[in-house]
Amino acid sequence: MGRLVQIGPVAERTGLSLRTIRFYEESGLVVPSARSEGGFRLYSDDDVARLEVIKRMKPLGFALEEMRELLTLVDDLAVATGPERDRLVDRLRMFHEAARVRVEALRTELAVAEDFAAHLAGQLSAVPDRP
């Protein structure tokens, strides 16, 4: 299983809050690989990798159920063969396309926001300095 770490170092490593990590556990997206004798959550590198995937999906607006489906799909794809593997690859392609479309939408939103910030900067530069 490799090295196991408590939730604090996982939060530091991923940039996620303790509360967020616990929420993802309660939602069934990631389950700590073990518990210490004192009952502390212990996470493996694979658990941390799952959290990183979740973290990257979040800004794209994927719902918890979609995150769960993708994580399960990736796990299943690692062991699938034949027609089942082909089906999973097709589903993964659908997730890829959804991510691509959402990234493009974010780029459009960012361009609008940057244009607005530039507009405000122009307004500020047009304001005369105080005497």
C-alpha cells in the first residue's frame, strides 16, 4: 500500500481544506485507505491522486455524481478487457469532450472578465490626479 499519511499533510499537499476532504469522504468520492490506532484517517498516494482528480474537476462544474462516475470508470478501466474496456473508453471520451467544452466556456468567461478589468483600468487612468 505504500506510505500512509494523515489528513493534515494531505490537505497541504492538495491545497484542499480539511473540511472539503471530509466532505468528499462523506460523499463517497474518496475513502481513506486506513485508520490509525487513534482513529485518524490515513491516506495512500492513490487516495491523494483521487483527491487531485476531484480538485481538477470542481472548477469545470462537474457534479458529485459525475465525479463519482468518472473515478469509478477510471478504476474499472484499469482492469477491464474486451468489449467492456471499449465501452469504458467510449465513456471516458465523453468525459473528455465535456471537460473540453467546459474549459472553452471558462476561457470565454475569462475573456469577458479580463475585458471588464481593462475597462475599469481605462476609467481609472482617465480620472485626474488630486491636486
